Amino acid sequence: MLAQTDISGFDLTSLRHCFGAGEPLNSEAMRSWKMNTGCDIYDGYGQTKTINIVANFPGKEIRSGSMGKLCSGLIVDIIDDDGLILGENDVGHIEIKITEPYPPRLFKRYHKDEVSTTKSFRNIIQGIRQRVMPMGIFGLLIVLMT
């Protein structure tokens, strides 16, 4: 939708840095935005429970289809359904390691709902499938409705 929207009537000259959130943007939308604004879109990924996990950072190369690199303070793996760590280009679930000190930005529990808390803390962020691309870059593949 963004790539097909005519934004020529808007004054966007004050834009200096643009972030994308939600669904990953395709290459066409990113090219169209840059052509019309002069700014790259720095895509990233996070959830309400995690805030940002991976992001494209200013001054670093943005790769098409990429959500970026791991944010500091977190230890993340991509794992299979049995909890085994996968290699580059394998598709799996996001696992955030629970460490001491507790990972920054990661929620600790549902208020007065131990059942939901226990269900969520399998070290897997439910419903998201990702792969790790070469050089530690993360790519979102599918958002499953669970």
C-alpha cells in the first residue's frame, strides 16, 4: 500500500530518520519511500512482551528482507520445536534466554495470571517464525495466528 501511495503532495523534507514496525516491509515499499523522501526505513522487530529484539541500526547496511541485528542486552537463538538451536538459514522459533541480570525490555509476568505466565515462558516467543541469515542478521518469515 505504501509503495502505491502518492506522497508527492506532502512536505517530507524535515524527515531525517524513519523506522518501520509491525510487518516487515518489502523491497518495493522501501525503494519507493527512499526515492520519495531520501530516507531509508530502518525496520526492526519486537513485541509488546519484548520491546525491540532485533533492528536495523543507523550507519549500518540495510539488507532487503532483513529486520536487522540483535539488540544489545539479549541472548537470542532460533530453535526448533524441540528446543534445539538451529543454524544459519534454518527456520524456527525465537528463544530469548532468561539470564541474570534479567534481560532488559523483557516482561516478567502477567498480572495475577500465573497460567498465562507459565504458558508464555517456554523461552519461546509464541507464534513467530524466523531465520538467522548470514552475518547474524534476522529475517522474519511468517507471523502465525495462534
